[in-house]
Amino acid sequence: MVRLRYQVEGKGPPVVLLNGLFQRLESWDPALSHLAGYTLLRYDMRGQGESEAPEGVYTPALHAEDLLALLDRVGWEEALLVGLSNGGVVALEAALRAPGRFKALVLCCTTPYLDPVLRAKVEGWLHALRAGGTLLRLRVALPWVFGAAFLNAHPELLEEGLEALLAQAPSPEAQERLLLGFLSLKDLRPRLRGLSLPALVLYGEEDLLFPRPYAEALAEVLGGRLQGLPTGHAAPLEAPQAFAGAVRNFLEEIYA
């Protein structure tokens, strides 16, 4: 198994928080205080943060294998998954592989398929990375990741905030492996039709990267609940209380 950095904290039913594509486990910090009463497992996926970044393409299937192995390591036989963006894709792939290990799914700002429009967006990040490194990739991605209201309220993200994001980013090599892994996504909908797990599908009302139609398609195929948030793509960072409130309401229903 690849070496993964992880943290387990809190008391209560087990919940796994699955990062977006380039995030570290610290990206969940703003929402943690609103999720008291649950045992939370956070980790850096391969290529992220302080986890190993071996050779190869980091596909959703490979991330799912890592997650299942990590659950074995911490001794969790069952958990509820909360996945953001690429973390939502990983949650879906893990649930398809081992549905009996998961209580329910919360899927935020994510997609069950890759269409030409989404491919063009993400390939633009890849071309920016190859042409100008991490800083150019961040500049290109910024208006796709954060909603208009949040960016207008935080113009510092365009300058010094960008430097902070740069310092936290994976290596260029790991970023490319992560991007290529996401771009390998196949249409999961045919497989998801046989998955019978409770699901909450959240979308950002200002999310330009994965707008509402992707969430609608996911909620439809899973028979899940659909709910909008007043955010762009980075919902837990932009509106942590609204995000965590929606998650907590669902958790309380599942674990009632």
C-alpha cells in the first residue's frame, strides 16, 4: 500500500472526508467545528499533501483501492463517505467496489461522468501546468474553483492568497498524475444504477466547473436527495457552516 498521511479525530459514528483533486486534509478545517459528534477520518490521497506520489496515473479506481486499504488499517468495517469533487468520484468508485462497507454517501460538487465540456475545462488546467507550472495552473483554475461572490469578497486570493495555494500544492509531477487520473473517468451511471445506498448530492449554485446538471444526473441515478449551496466549487471553504449543516442534517437522519 502507498504511504498515506491521515488523521482520525472526534467521537461518534465514523465518517470519511475525501479531498478535492489538489487538496490537503487541512482543507476540511473550516467545517470541522460544525461536525462535532462524529469520528472523522481525513487523509491526503496519493499525490496530495504529505502522502507518497509514486509513478503512474492516479485513477479513481486506484484511489478507491487506497481508501479501502486505509479503512482496513484503521480498523473501520463500515463508514459514511463525504466526497468533494474528485473525492466524490473516489467515493462512488469505492462504494461500487465494496457497497457493504458504506452506510451512505454525501457527494459534493462532483460528477458521475466526463463529457466534452468538462474534459475541456480540466485539460485546460493540464495544458496550463505544462506550459507555465503550478502558478499558471492556479491562475487559470481560480475562477473555476471559487464562486463569484466569494472571489469578489476575497480579492486577496488573486495575489497573496495565490502564493498560499502555491505553497500547499502538490509537485507538478503529482498534479499531472492527478489530472490524468481524473481525465480517465468513465461514465459511472450504468454501474451506479445497481447501487442502493442513501445519498445526498450537493452542488454549488455558483459552481462553474461542475454546475447543477452533473449533480442532477448523479442524484437521479442514485435516487438521492439534491440540495444546492450558496457557493462555487469549493463549498466547504466558501461556506463551511452551510456545507456542514447540510451534511450534519443528513448524518443525523442516517444515524438516527
